[in-house]
Amino acid sequence: MPPGKSIIYWDTCVFLSWIKNENRPNHEIDGINDVANKIYKDHVILLTSDITEGEILESTLDDDAKQKLKDIFKRRNCRSIAADKKVNRLASEIRDYYQKQKAIDGLPTLLLPDAIHLATAILYSADEFHTFDANDDRNRRRALLPLSGNVAGYPLKICKPPMPTQALLFQMPISLPPTISLPASTESKQEKILEKTTTTEKESTE
């Protein structure tokens, strides 16, 4: 990978949100669009697994979404990584690790596609793995966001696409400085000074 550029990995759910321009809560689409702008300006490198295209059903997309997806994969700084033997070996290791964890936390292991995505991001040194997968399903699958920082012993930052700074500023509540109330003794002193000043001004006028 070229030095100096951040390597971002997108989970399939992020691609889907972006190409469909989904109305996501808390302005999350702004974070996706901010990363997309950086991709098109060639400021970052985008990675995903080649299973992403297999997870996206074209029949659910309109023409604009299909074109959006096609165009981004034409870019040199957007790479679709093959789920080869090396990736699958690490994916199996990750799934096995969390299968053992089930005895401790009661959560099932990762689904195979999720493990392939994580393994690909780890092997190709992604700086951030973007996803919206936040909630565990005790009957079916383990979520990804709770694994951030340590994926089966491998360091990997997992997060939602970060909000752009400008959008964050608009969301911040504006707090006014507290009103300073003066002690009664101070107020009476100020009143006396004002009275004295007014009297002096009158006398000088006369």
C-alpha cells in the first residue's frame, strides 16, 4: 500500500448505506459521505473483500446505486481483496477464538462473512474498519463494533464512519456563559457610586 494514506475498510452494510443514500440515524450518512469524498479526492485507500459484491443483491438497487457501486470500484485507490486461502485461514482462526469465548460470555461465534471481512482488514493493515454492526444476537451471531481494539488477539479499530468536524459542530449544544450575580453589598456600593457620580455631574453643570 502507498505510504502516508489512511487505509479504510468498509463492511458491506456501509457500502449499502452509501449507494442507497440511506436515511440513517444521527446523521451517520454524513460520516459515510465524508469518507467517500476523501476516496474520490484520493486522500485515503478503501478496501473491502470481494465477498462484498456477493452480499449486495443487484435486484434491490436502482440504476443510480448500481452505477455508484460500479464507479467506485473503478478507482485505483479502491480495492476488492480476494478471499483467498490466507484470508480464510485467519477467518477460521477468528471464528474458532470466539467459539471458545462462548463458554465465557454466552455469545455465538462470528458469521463466516463477518470473519472474512475482519481477516481481510487485519491482513491488509487497515487503520479503521467501518461498520454499523453494533448489536449482538445471542441466538445467531456476534456483532462487530464491540470487538474494536482486539479481534481474537489482533489489533483492529472498528467504528462507524466518523462524523466530519463541521457536522459535529452543528450538533453541539450552544451553552451560554453563566450569569454572574453580585452580592447585595457589592450592588449597594455600585448604586452609591452612581448616585455620587450623578450628583457631582449636576453640581458641575450648575
